[in-house]
Amino acid sequence: MNITLASTSRSLPATNPLAAKAVLKNQKAARDFEAMLLTPVLDSLQKTFAGDAEDTKTPGASDYRAMATQALAQSIAARGGIGIAKLILRHLQPPKVSG
């Protein structure tokens, strides 16, 4: 089974629809997990470069900033991220049996 994370092309098993559904579910889970790992990293970077801006005093600004950071992390993970999702998917593949 060859699995790619590209959003436009996916290699899915054509013979078994249940296996194809499982592959898609695993891909989504791997991307979501990678996004969860990227979110605190991106949040730290954002805080480092933001400095002491006026919008920090605005009510709800931190909530919007957190949502933006999470959306950025999900977007990065959906486009291949830093490779964590790919490693997870490789681990989830069934073992190849020779013969």
C-alpha cells in the first residue's frame, strides 16, 4: 500500500472500500496529530515576534491569535508539514509479507 499525503493525489487501494476509508481516516488523524504538535511551536514563535503590541490589551485578542495559530498549524500539516504525519502513516502500514 502506497500512501501519500498530498491533498490532490492519494494512493488508495481500489479493491476494498473499507481499506480505502481506513487509509483516509489514518491520513486525517496523522495530519491532525502533526498540527497539534506544531501549534505550540508556532504559538511560541508568534509570541516572540509580536513584542508588546497594542492589540494585547484588546479583549479577545489572545483567543483570535490562538485560533490563527491553530489554523496555520493545520494548514502546514495538510500540505506535508515537517514529516511527522508521514512517519506515523509509515508506522500504520501493514507489514509487507514476501512470497
